[in-house]
Amino acid sequence: MTSSEIRQQFLDFFKSKQHTIVPSAPIVVKNDPTLMFINSGMAPFKDYFLGNKPAPHKRIADTQKCLRVSGKHNDLEEVGVDTYHHTMFEMLGNWSFGDYFKKEAIAWSWELLTDVYKLDKDRLYVTVFEGDEKEGLPFDQEAYDEWKKWIAEDRILKGNKKDNFWEMGDTGPCGPCSEIHVDCRTEEERKQVDGAGLVNADHPQVIEIWNNVFMEFSRLKDGSLQKLPAQHVDTGMGFERLVRVLQQKQSNYDTDVFTGTIAAIENISRKKYDFSDSKEAIAFRVLSDHIRTISFTVADGQLPSNTGAGYVIRRILRRAVRYYYSYLDYKAPLLFQLVPVIATQFEQVFPELKQQEEFVTRVIKEEEEAFLRTLEKGLRKIDDIITKEQNSKVIGGKEAFELYDTYGFPIDLTRLIASENAMNVDEPGFDAEMKEQKDRSRKATAIDAEDWTVVSEAEKTSFVGYDDLNIETQVVKYRKVKAKNKEQYQIVLKSTPFYAESGGQVGDRGVLTFGAETIEVSDTKKENDLIIHFTDVLPATITGPVTAKVDFEKRLHTMYNHTATHLLHAALKEVLGNHVNQKGSLVNEETLRFDISHFAKVTDEELKAVMSIVNQKIRENIPVVIKEMPKDDAIALGAMALFGEKYGDLVRVVTIDPEFSVELCGGTHVGATGMIGSFIITAESAVAAGVRRIEALTGGAAFRYLADKVDQAKSVAELLKSKDPIKSIEKLLEDKAALEKRVEAFENKELSALSKTLSVQAETINGIQFLGQHVDVSNGEALKKVALDMKLHLQNYLVVLTANIGGKPSVAIAIEDALLNEKGWDAGKLIKQYVAPLIKGGGGGQKGLATAGGQDTTQLPAVIEAIKNIL
């Protein structure tokens, strides 16, 4: 069977068991402070397990894109080196939310593997949780008894907490699990060593392919376990491993999940993949794995960057670049050439990549080009470090930080290169170098949250703020949090009119009134699907009714800007083309910011055309029609869905003229476009590869902006005493350019005269005319010119000129052309070897003329003496 057929059989099997088949959630996580990426099949369903919201279906099956390269689940170091770890992988899963439990989950997993996939029963082993006294957790007798119905008892193995108690992270849903392992060794190997002893022993041919997790608990911040409101089943089967087993391959990379990509790499690099453990073969595996991760995360909305989730993607991309650069001897961008292969391969199951193929390709290519520009220098630098530290066998923390800070080497790339040279990295030293920066970042982002205090039970919470901005409700739970060195409280209400920050729209502000006491809500955010209200204080009495009132003015102006983004999006598509897609936005009461996929600067003419269209739609006062409907119906209507957003079965469709703008959107909007008043674009810029940013104002803010511009134009005209200030400014610029030319001519005469004056001070040393002088010039170019002009006055010369330019040292060295060949002298080498270290700087140039700049002006006399001594 092909990998596509294997995946489809899994989904069809569970569909026959009354499971609803749902699409993969985006791999990039939003509204969850505990996760950057989906790292397991269950992560998108966490709220259902916690009881924060009811599951739309009792039984679900899917294939979920997952990523494990950071945090608790980190497989990056093994990827490419072994045959079965991946950064991105597919997790096939079937889920029960308070419906079936261990009996059915175990029976169906056995049925699928042995009856449908026809796996040899004698090659299968299962594990069950042995219990844990410290946690007060008993042996999982129920799972053991269920497995006895299907498999011999000597193939049911007991596992400890590490292997058989599954936890998503430090906190959250968890429970005992039962794994299924398969022995892929040859018959001869199996006869020699029993497979039972190789289970969970990191044997490359005895591997886990399925994990049945029985969700019964939630891990609290204090480490204790709390029973979940209902029992759930969370299963995960690694798709790549399953395909390897069914296609009877020795490696995941030998299956058709990867062979198409590997063939493309062979074609591009003109090298052959040989299935070995050589560096070249590892490079093939790394590239074929990493390109999937990079492509799908970019398609789901995460661009490479220097922080957070974006930096994780940049690290993976740079790791791949280093592998093809060093081990495939390919010195140009390679990864971007693989995007069409991946996009076509996964078109039926993950269509978002194919739909954005050009954009993703462009982003990856520009990232590769940027890193390749610094990679060669970085590799030379690390080679120098390795040579220097051969005795200590350690790359120092300071050097590792320089590689990170100057050459863009992530620490794991430095660690990888060090290990290849039998060296270690002083990571505590690296961490110390990063500490100040990390502390600043941590203070800005870290949240230390206590466990929730439950005030009243609620099966679900609801948002009513589309229609009501002032309601009576009650507190469900609250907790204290510490973030940015500030203590705050988070409050969850049974129903709320406060819109939580989402889809680019900021959260509402307002007040909560508890009897006679009123407290301010400073912000509203989502944690998964829970709406959280931030306050600086708690009321004296938190039980009983509470009045929740949204700041109407702030909400109203935010709605002006949000509806304007829909008009802007449609207008940009009309003017620039259908390739334009939203890549991010910020909508608040003051301004709007809108990021789009586009590969060139948006011209002034194009911006004017966009503004004209948006303002025309505002003047038409078009009703903004909002309807809730099934997602499939909305897509059939032509509604635009944003890549990287997770949508439920029911969606809100915002229509502003069915022929102009129809979008899926959960945000708040005005009743008709005329309420926006006016629209003006204030800025256009680049924010990342293939992404442009539009900034704009609406309503009163747009009017004030235009009024300020009119006032500025009047002031300029008055200062110039002109009715046509543009012509006057053009005349001023012409006059300035003419004056600069005259000044330059005078300066050149002065510098020529200075050269002549200095030349008479040259002294002869060993037959060479040597001139070493400190001169008074205004810039580095002037210093170079004086040094260069010495050829008019001296022969067989070596000239060293120094200057203090704006408090910084500057040095120029010039050498007679004849001496370059005769003596083998090189001004650039003199600069690097003798001058730059003295003045604490750097520099270089040609053999006949080179310059340096630095930090220490006190060493300028020593520079002249150093070169003179060499002579």
C-alpha cells in the first residue's frame, strides 16, 4: 500500500466506528501560553479534556500535523542521525470524549493492526502502566485484562511512569497509557534475542507505533493530580513509523513518505543517497525531514524570525542549510526547490501548502540566501576556534555566543559541529552571555500562574458580546498570575460581553461591578477557548451576581478599524492580484495594521488605488451582514478563510457586498461601512520575506492625520515664501548639490596640498621611504585619499596615516605597487595582523591600500611604531 492508502484506511476504519473525521489543526498554536506548536495529536482537543468546553462530537478521528523540537518533547538532535525521529510528523488518532474507554480502544487498535493492516501478531508487544506509589497510582489492571483477550500474557509488559504515564507538559491533561510495539527484525535476529527485552530500549527495529492514552487526570501547578470531569481516550499512531512497518522498510526514510523528496535532492545535488550512516546520507535525511517542517509552519502562518516560534523555524532551516552546504557541497539555496514536491505530495490531506506554494517558496529562498551570506564566515570562525581549542576540547561560552550573535548560528548548530569534532560546548557560559537578554525577554513574556480557584460550576462559558455590552453574570473561577513583574488576577465569567484578543483584534476593556464595588478590566484574552478577564484587584466578595460592562467607545473605534481591514483585504486583492493573503493584523481603537503576502513594494499609485476603492465602499454605506453557518456552506459561498486559523464546524461569515468581501471572521464589526467615516494609508513597509505591511487610520484619526498634513504643507509654503513649495524645494536641492561639488573641489585641493606637505617628512629605512603621521581630516575617505596621493610624491614607499575621526580611531596603509610583488607585502594583512588588534577594531582592503577603524584612539601612536618596527 502507498502511504496515502494507509492513511485513508485508518480514517475509513474509524469512520466505520462512528467517528467524525476532522481536518488537522494548524501546526502553529494560538491562544495557549503553554505551547508554541502542536506537539501531539491531542493538543487541539485539550479544552475538551479539561472540560472548558463541550466536544462537538463524542468520537473523532484525524491525522494531525505535529512538531517536536523544543521543550519537553525535543527530538531535534536525533533527526537524520537515526531512522525514525522527525521534527514534523503526522499523528493518526482516534478520540473519545466521555464516550468509550479502555475496552473499545484496545479492541479496535488490535482489529485495525491485525485484521485491516494484516500485521503479524507474533511481532506485536503491548505495555501497560505498572503504577506509581509516590503518585498514589495503582497498576492498570483494567487495561491488562482487556489485552489478555487479544494477546498472550507474556507479550503484555509492565511499564513505569516514564514510559506508560502520558503527560502533555508540566501541567494539563494526563493519564496511564498502553503502547503497542512492533518487532521489525529478521527471523534470525528474533530467534537469537527475544523482542520483549528490547521494548522501550531504543532499539531501531523494535519500535512503538501506537499509544492508547486513557485521560483520567489533570496535572496541577503544585504537581498534584486532579480527576477530570469525565474519562477520555486519546490515541496516537506515528504515521511515518506505521508506513515503514507496513511497507517492510528498515527506515522511515525508505518509505514513499520521503523517497520522492530524497529523489529530488539527488537530482538537485547530483549526489546519490546510499542508505548509510555517512554524513552525506544523514544530510539527505535531515533535508527531507526539515523541509516538511519549514514548509508547513510557514503555510500555517509562522514566519522565521529571531524570537519565539519563529526562531525555532529559523533554527531548523539553518540546520538544514549547514548540512547541504557542508556535506552535499551545495553552496546555493536548495530547500526552496523542494517545496513543490512537498506541496504536491500532501495536496489531498494538507491542501494549505499547495494553495500558498509560491509564497512559501519565496520565504524559504530568502531565508536561505540570508544565512548562506554569513554561513561561510561562521564556519571559518568555528574552524579557527576548534583549531585553537584542540587541547581543551571545549568551545567556550563567549565564542558560542559570538557565533550566535554575529554569524546567526543557533546553539544547537554549534553543538552539532562541536560533536562532529569530538568537542563540547560550554553551554553554561553561553547561557551566562545570554542571561541579560533572556532576563529581559522573560520579564516581558513569562507568566507564573497559580491554580484556578473555582467559585461556581459551569458546564460551559459563553461570549455574548456581539449583541450585548452590559450584562449580569457570575464568576466561574479565578487565579492570581505574575507577569512582567506585575501581579494580576484572571477571572472567568459564565457569560461575558468582553471580546477576547483574537484574529488580530485586541481584547475589550471595561468594568466588573460586584454590588457596590467596581473593578477595571484592563484586558481580555483567550487561553485555548477560555475567555479570561485581567484585573489588578479582586473584589471583596467574588460570589453572587456581577455586572460586566464593556468600554463602548473603545469597542466602537476598534470595530471601525476591523471592518476597514476587510475592505482593505478585498481592495488589495483587486489592485495587486488574488495571490494576496492576510499574514497577520493588529486592530485596536487607534489604528490598524495589515500584513499581506506580496513580493514587491506596493507602489504609491497602487496604494492610492486601494485607498480609492476602500473609501468608495465606505461612501456606499454597505450593510455589514453577519451570519453563522456550517463551514462547508461558507466555503461554498466563496468565503475567504485565513491560513493558519482553526475553524469549528460552525463559522461566522462577514459579508460586505457578496461581490466584494466575504470572509470567515469571529471579530466585531460595524453595522454599515458608512460608520467608518474615512480611510487613509499612512505607511507601507517590508516585515519579512514576501510579506508587506500596510498601516492605516479610520474615522476621526484619519481626519486628524490629513488635517495635520495640510497644516504641515502650509507651514512649509510659509517658510519658503512660495506658492509652489515643491518647485522651491527642488531649487534648494539643486543649489545644495552645486555647493557640495564646490566644497568637494576645495577639499580635494586641500588634501592634495596636505599630501605634498606630509611627503617631505618621509624617512628612509632600509631603502624604503617610510611615512608615519597623524593627520587632521574629517572622514575616512579623506584619509584614504591622502594616503593614495602619496604615489605622486614618493617612491618605494610604505605610508601609515592615523586620524581621530569623531572620537574613533582610523588608520590607512599605502604601499608602492612595485614593492607588492618584489617584497610580497600586503597592506590588508598588516591591517588585520598588527593594526586592528591595537585599536580594538577591524578592517582590510587591497594589497596596495587598506584601512581600519576601531574603539581605542590612545593606541594610534603605537600603530605607527608597530609598522615602523616591522620595516
